[in-house]
Amino acid sequence: MAASRNNVTPETSKRRVEVISNDHPVDSARPARRNTTELAYRELRRRIIESELTPGSYLLEQELGLMLGFSRTPIREAALRLQGEGLVQIVPRHGIRIVPTSISDIRHIYQVLLSLESTAAGLVASKADVDLSPLVHACETMSDAFERGDMLAWAAADEVFHETLVALSGNARLRGIVMNCRDQVQRVRRFTQMVKAHPQPLKSIQEHYAIIDALRDGDAAKAADLYRAHRERGWRDQTAVLQQYGIERA
């Protein structure tokens, strides 16, 4: 009897495999779900940064789902991620609040960026054989966009310049902190550009080239100082626009 119980035929083996497979099915939906959540996150983040969603407004998950073309689950997961980045606030029984940014918030964020991005510029200048061509290309793209009168493209290329410089520093932790802060800066920048055109787009390009020259020369102190001055001017320009139009929160 014991021998018969232990006798395994191809048929019984097949059935056992089927049982095991049914008990532990492969979740083929997980990659698709992650992809959907990522798409929802990117689109919701874009609309917040572009000020397409009104700062301070409340939106239900279902409402956002219909607006963006996603089900409630990826919207909820995207909102949780954006809440960690300080762009939204999930309020029970009220929905998802688009967190506005005040002038004082931006001042504090710029204080962080001024320090960290200037440090990044110094690190890049101190590195040997660093490829600065992406920075030059970003400046060329800014110039081309300005000549076409496409200030959105100009702003996008400007952001590429700053993000690339930080990446070239090779400090992943510094880059992570900077990128988290830059979301709020981009929001206010987009907002102020809708209110009033950038006051000195050519000057920004010239300052970029001056920073590149300092990086190429390996002058860390000069690169950091030029970068800090460039950022301080940007902060003053944005603050002036907000104050001119009496805007306390954007």
C-alpha cells in the first residue's frame, strides 16, 4: 500500500503542477498597474506644476480620474506620492487639495537651492575632464527658443541647464534634495510667467555661459559665486512679479 501511495505517474505529476500553479498564480497585472500609477503621477504632477489645477482647490479622486483618464486606484497612489513631495494634501472626506506655495515658502526653498546648487557648481568645476557639452547645448536651445519667441521652450531648456549641472556634480543625495525643492520653484515660475513675461531672458543665457566658462577653467569658487548670483537674481525677479500683482500664494 505504501508503494502505491508513493507511486507518481506523469498524470498525477501534471495535476500537482496545476494545483501549485492555481494556488500561486502569477500576477501579470502588477507591471501594468505600476505603469498606470506612474503615468497618473506624471500627468497629475505636470498639471500641478503648470498651474492647470488651481492652487488651494479640492478635487475628489473620482473627479481627477475622469479628468485624467485613470481609475481611482492609480490616482490615489499618485496622490500619496505627490503628498510626500509637498504638492498635494490628502484630506479625509474632502478629497485631494492642491497645496499652494506662498512667497515665504519660495524664499525658504530658494535658500536651500542657493546653497546646494552653488555647492554643485563648485563640485563640477573641481572635476577633471567633465563633459560640459550638455550645458552648452541647453544654452543654445534657450537662444533658439528666444529667437522664435517660444518662452515655454526657453524655460524648459533653462530647467535642463540647472538639472544637468546638478547631475554633473556626481552627488546623488544633493541631487535628490534639489530635485524635490525644484518642483515648487517650477510651479511659481510657471505661474509668474503666465502673469508677466520673463524680464531678462538674454541675461540668463549670458549668465549661464559665464558659469560654463568658470567650470571649464576649474575655478570652483568663481563658479559657485556666479551660480549663487544667478539664482538670487531669479528669486528677486519672481518675488517682484508676485508683489506687483499682490499675489501671496501661487
